[in-house]
Amino acid sequence: MCQLEVRNVGSYVQHGVLEMYVYDPISYEFWGLVRSQRDEIPRLIPPLNLPWVSQVLGIEFQLFNDGLQVFYSNGDVFKDPEEVFQERE
């Protein structure tokens, strides 16, 4: 975890964020912090716990050989950011 991520974790925890996910598309490193209530201590989600379904957002994270894929609750795949930007042009 880099210094920027460590600073962000503290900020997110302080401001009551229930879920935080970090993914590195180069190393395929994926981790998250989750809690059910603002006054709880967040718990770590290491890659070993994938697939993971977000209790707050209802989305599913799955790690494949070519990287992380995120699915909506209906099973549709999230679009890559490049696809979304191209559609907006």
C-alpha cells in the first residue's frame, strides 16, 4: 500500500466511509476496507476473499487471470473508463 493510499484510508475512516476498494491494474493487487457502521473499525478484504459482493453498493468484484472485473447486481459488467469517455464524446 503506498503512502497516498494510507492517507486516504485515514481520511475515509474519519469521514464515515463504509467501503473503500483499491485496485492496481498492473500488479492485480486488490484490497478493500469495509464496515457496517460508521463507529466500527474497518476490516481488511484481501484478494483471497474474492469474489466479493459489496453490501452497500450491491456490486460484485471478481479477479480473473487478466485482472479485476466488476459486475452490477443484475450481472452486467461495468464498462472500462475508456468506453464511458468515448460514449460521451
